Amino acid sequence: MRILKTRDYDHMSRQAANIISAQVILNPESVLGLATGSSPVGTYRQLIAWYKKGDLDFSKVKTVNLDEYVGLAPDDIQSYQHFMKINLFDQINIDPSNTHVPIGVNPDADAECARYDALIKSLGGIDLQLLGLGPNGHIGFNEPDTCFTKGTHQTALAEETLTANRRFFKPAENMPRFAYTMGVCDIMQARRVLMVVSGEAKAAIVREAFFGPVTPQVPASILQLHKSFTLVADEAALSKI
Ligand code: F6R
């Protein structure tokens, strides 16, 4: 595990974007695993800026997103598919057919999850997986549990996750309670994992996840065992270690 300490959110975002840029420059056909939420937005903004300067080419890059809310259609403005379009895909030269997000409106959970895992396999696996850290230590929507999950599956969102993410829904009661998410095994099989964490509110969970025992009660803790895991976090997020 490598920890890069940054001054603040913007510095964290530039450092993470540097790592992703290097990946794309060295392998223009990279498969990138992507995340949503507030943590990676600055990273995406920086990648867009470098693309617009002519320094990055995404034309052969493929992406697989971590998760999607069950019941939300791709064009729903609250969906993660829409989030990715707005925050990244529509502003770079990626081929939309090379971008993948679980289909939240597929009512057959088993079929959708099996399809998604087969898709990741058919792409040759993930070269670099970008992650945020949930307030309860979740990665993707792998919530605290008694064992680590394997592949893509349907999950019931934990109370803490519902509380943290309700701010994105209007009205708040519209927030779905279930999601399709890649499993811990999918994430651990990525060749490199990069996590971005910012702010004092995450300091306690950063300490638990990366300086405490490896336990499914704190899903991110398993990343301590990944052979190429980089945590890019700002001073506030690292203030308790
Ligand atoms: C998002 C995801 C989640 C978030 C996490 C942190 O695709 O899978 O694990 O990364 O909930 O969210 P933010 O960045 O909003 O604090």
C-alpha cells in the first residue's frame, strides 16, 4: 500500500489524475474501473482539462463503472450512468460504446450481475480501478458484512450510505434502497487500485480501513492486501493517522 498525502482536494485530484493519465498514455487501450460520488469529480475535471489541451486521448480506452442504483434508467438524472456522462464521458473523446455501467432497470438481478462480470472478463479485466471510500468503509456498494463479497451482486444500501447520499436526491425519499455493485473480488482483481479520499469527515474511517485489521466489517480494509494499491488522500483525511 502506498499513501500519497496531498494538501487539499484539488491537489488530491491532480495527483490522482496524474496516475490515471500515466496509465492511459502508457496503455491507450486501458480498461479503467470508474467511481461516482463527490471524491472523483475533481479528478475527472482535471482529466478533461488535459484532454482539452491535447495531452490525453481516450479514443481506445474502455471503462466499467462500479455500481448503479436499482430501478434508475440510464437517462435518469439521478443515475450513475448520467453522472458519468455529465462529469466525464460527454467531455472527452471516449467512444460511448466503450463505456459500461450496470443497467439499473434490468429487473433480473442475477442475469444483470452475471452479464456484468462476464463483460469485465471479456475486456480482459480492469487495469486501474478508481475508488472513493464510503463513510462506513464501503467500496463500490460493498457494505459492511460478515464476509467479503465476490462478484457483481445486488446489495441493500446500509443506513449510513442512505444518509450520506440522500443529498443527491430530490425529494430525498426518491433514493433507491438497492444497487448493483461490483464485488470485492472484482475490485481486488484489478491490476492497480487507486483511491481518492478528502476531508476530515473521512479521517476516522481512513484510520480504521488502512491501519486497523482486515475485516469485512470495513470492506476497504481488504485493500491492504492488494499488490498495487495507492491511496491519495488530503491532510484532513489523514489527520487521524
Ligand atoms: C461510487 C461508489 C461509492 C463512493 C463512496 C464515497 O460509485 O461506489 O463507494 O465512492 O460512497 O462517496 P463520496 O465520494 O461521495 O464521499
